[in-house]
Amino acid sequence: MDSYIQKIREDSPTLNQSIYLNHASTGPLHGRTAEALRKYTEFWEKSDFEEPSIVRENIREQFAQLINGSKEEITFTPDVTHGTKIAVNLMNYDKDSNIVCYWNDYPGQVYQALYLNKTKNIEYRPVPDQKNVIQPEDFAEKIDKDTKIVLLSHVQWLSGFKANMEEICKIAHENEAYVLVDTIQSTGANVNDVRKWDVDFLTCGTAKWLLGPDQKGLFYMKKKLIEEFYPPFAGYHGTDQGSIFEPYWNVNKLEYLPTIDKFKDTNPGSFLYYIASKGMDIILDYSIQKAEKRIKHLTNYLIEELQKINLKEFITPLGEEYRSGIVNVRVKDNIEIVKKLKTKRIITSSRFGGIRISPHFYNTSEDIDKLVTELRQLL
């Protein structure tokens, strides 16, 4: 076993207790994140938050490395869905406008289109799939010159399908539409590239594959768009510090920063980002390229072993170009099976009529073997 992986496994309180194959849900507690949690309490005890604030700001650079963006294009959000809300509410809609979104995408995406359809009568155009495969041509049939924004998750949370972002962005831009991509199920597991994709907006969180805590988000906006758009919500955390008068803010005039932080409408805090930074370090120190390659190896092996025990109905498309770190296979009584696996200290999820299995780079073939052995006995 790779010495780095061995060290990560040995230091993790979670991995010392269980076989953890549930990164599409939440990331496990690792040694570095556990230490960050402990250390933050020391800062809190002393009312000294300077270092956590510096680490929070540095997380922009860490995240930028993982998506091939720049730190100047990244700001903080309360959660993943908030990033989608920002992008959707930036648009200027008229009576002919429409929004395009994959019909079975994560609710945080789909609900924005449904909400605008209900409250402002903006046409929502759901994109169908073909056995959980979403092709660029499926989007092309829905996008036209009246499309304002296209919403899509890079990797689907139920099936693990990975979209061709480059082609979908190309189709959208040919029709002068913007694209918002949710990468909560791919950043940390896949090599993401906002430059290659040419995507306009990206929203993500610090949890799951990024190995941080829940309830914190990161939002990317293409640099040339920052000046073009005005914040859709009023928030004093995005205002120009030069406009502050006694006692604190100038309440006579709303004057936003010229940077992406003008879209930072809530207090980001430092606590959870301080911990999240240590989770990202785990991936960056190993390299996202190596992580993606190893995850692909593990999921290939997992699919082969599941087929050997006659589990052959996959919700996950099996073509390698479509796959990420998620493998979902249909199993009768999937909810009960997942509960029974947990009693054996094997952690997975029940989703969409199947067992959703999501290994990270530090999982091993032995972890997969133990899961498959238990499944064979349970089934």
C-alpha cells in the first residue's frame, strides 16, 4: 500500500472504525480535520481568530487549484444551493425567457427552475435522459436564443453519471445562454477544469469528496462576468470597506466591492472553512490527478466484483467516459441491506432503488472485497 494512503488511513478516526464507502454523502473524519477541530477550540478559548481567518482566505487558492480557476474568481457561500441561487437570480428575464435543467438533477438545481416558473412564469425546460445518460444533444434540443441559463450537476448524485461539460457549455454559449454547474459530486474526485469547460458559474461545497464539514459553499464566477453583474441580494459583507463610517457601515449608500466578494452576502465565518482547508490539503498533497486515477481503478474493480455475485442491474452507466466515483447498483430491499451493512461497519447509502457506493482514493481493493463478501451473504 502507498505510504501516503497508509498514513491517511491510520490517522483517520472513521477509517479505524469502519469501511467507509459513502463519500457521495459525507466525508469521514480524518486525522488532519480532527486536529483542526481541536485546534480551533484553542483559538476560540483565547478569542484569537487571526489564523483561522487567514486559512479561510487561503482556501480560495486551494479550491482554485482543484477547478483550474483563480482565487480572484472564488468567493464564499452558505451552502452549495446558494451558489445556484446567486447565478439564477443574476439573470434578467422577460416573458419569452426559459431555464434549462436536467429533469432528475439534484433538487437544489431543479427547484430554482421550478420556483421561477411558479413565481415569475419563466418557462422551465426539463432535459430527459436515456437510462440515466444525459447527452449534449439532449440539451441542444431544449436550448435556444431565449434560454437565459442552463443548470446542471457535473456528476449526478443518484447515478454517478458524469456530463460532458465542454460540449454543453459550447451549445449554451452558441445561444448566448449562461451555464451554472454544481460540482459537489466531482471536485475532489475528478480533475475539473473551468477553463476547458468554459463554464460561467460553478457552485460547490466543502463536504463529501473534499473531506470537509457540511454547510459551507464555494462559488466560482468567470472573471470577465464579475464586473458585468450586480449582486441579486443586499448583503453588507460584500460592500466596499472604504465606505465604512462611524460607527461601522455607511447606511446611507450601498457601495459594493469591485471584486467577486460583492456576491458574498452573508458572513462566511472561519470555523468550518478552517477545518475544510485541512481536508483539501489531503487531496492536494496526493494530487487530484492521482486521486482520480485511483478512484477509477477502484470503481472498475467494484463493478467487476459486483457482477460476479450476480448484481448486474446498474443505475450507474457503465461506460468509463460517463463514470466518476459513484457506483449505484439495484438491490432488492436496498434500504434494509444498507442498514445491515452498517451493523458490519460498512458504510454506504440507499439511493434510487439501489446501493450507492462511493470510494475515495485511500480506499483499497480489500475494502471492496469485504463489502462484496457481506453483500453475497446478505443476498
